[in-house]
Amino acid sequence: MRDPDLEQLYVEPNTELLVDIPQDIPKFEYEPYNFYDDRDFNNYIKDLKKYVRSSFEYKTQLIPFLREYMGMNQCSYLPNLTNENRNKIRIEIHHDPIDLETICRVIFRKRLDMNESLAIPAVAYEVLWCHYSLLVGLIPLSETVHELVHNGNIFIDPNRTYGFYKQFIDRYFKYFDPEELETLDKITQKALSGDMGDYERLLQTNYVEVNMHETANRYEALAEIKANATAQLTSKSALKSLSASKPAINPLATMEDVRIQYGEADQYIVDYYRDKKGR
């Protein structure tokens, strides 16, 4: 704490009563992303997708409308799976054949070429405009099927999707990368060939049946399972009892088994089992 008696106060009158503010103050510009850095640009696209998915227009308006009025509350490949009156079943809306990331990248290139704002809210507005104009392909999938699609195990026929994605391609054609156009061409050719892969066999229901055979064999199998379980319990109990220097406890053993195993001579072990099993 400072002692006020030790302070040396010095007061000088303020003679500068007017301060001139320069007229050429540079405009403040802040760019949170460096578009020339691949890692920074990927973070920009990731944040843009997150902004779109969490927006009021997408999350609260568009997706519930598609579920309620466009029949997107059940899986397109497993029609018995629906989240109607079932909150535990999750039906996800999948973008196909053009995924959301490609849509965001194409619109970014278009706005960059047109010298338009590249701020995330501005770009997200155009992405959402394409969704509301049905210029994207959408299809409802269950959580498992959606994961299989992203892993490349299931091919989705673009003709089964909802939306006019071909108009999106025509509108933004020159802003697609050659690799993206080549991928779209492969998707189209595969859809025309009719080769949908083995997704029907992959999603086919196969029940596992347990054949217990006849009654006699059934009891023999159960006895064998009991014997194996007893051996496992005995081995685990033996490992635990090594540190305590006590004989292994077999939870399923009877006193007769103990007498046969250790003999009447080892009365300590017999008494030990009797105390543990309350006999």
C-alpha cells in the first residue's frame, strides 16, 4: 500500500485546449481468414457449413418443413425406419450428388469472382437461397445408412433425390473445379448404367438362428457351458487369492467337490470353504 505522505504531487496546467483529428484515418479492416492458406480456408468452409446448419432458416424452418410436408421423416433405403412419433430414431437429410461442402466452395468462388462480400453470413445467405429455391439434391437417410454412404459402401442414384441440382450445375458451372465436374460425370454414368452396387444385399435383413438340436444334446451343451464358466471363475478367483495366500474359491463348487479335490486331511481348506459358503 502506498503512503500518501510520501507522494510528491506536481501539477502542470493543461495549455492544449484543442486537439485536431486528422481526416485521413485509415479504414479498419479485419480479415479473420487467410484465403491463400489452405488450412485457414478449410476452417472458413467448416465455419460456413456450421453457420448454415445452425441458422434459423435451415434448422428451424427448412428441415422441419421437409420432414412434415415432403415425407422426409423416413429412410429412403429402409422405409420401415421413421422418426414419426419416435424420437429415438434419427433420420438425417443428406445432400446428394453435390454435398454441402461443394456447394459452399462453388458459391465462394462465384462471389470471389463477382467481387461480392465473402463474409460468412453473406455467403451463407446465398447457400440458403439455393436450398429454398430447391437447387440442391436432398434425400432422407437413417443414421446407419448415412454413415454407409459417407464410407462409400452405398451409391445413391441422383434421380432419387429431391431437388433440381442440375439447375445449380448450370447456374454455377464455370465455378466448379475440373475434379468436381469429373466426379459428377462419373455419378451420372453410374446412374445410367443401372449398377447400384451391392447395397440391397448389404441392407438385407438376415436373422441368426441358434440350433439347440435335441433335448438331450441341449442339456449337454448347457452343462458344457456351465463347466467352462466354472473353470473361468475358478481361474480368476485363483489369481485374486494368490496375494492373500488363500485357496481359490470356486463359487459353484459343493463341499463334496472340495473334499474330493483337497481330501479330508486338509481340514483348513474344508473349513475355509464351509465358512465362505455358509455351510
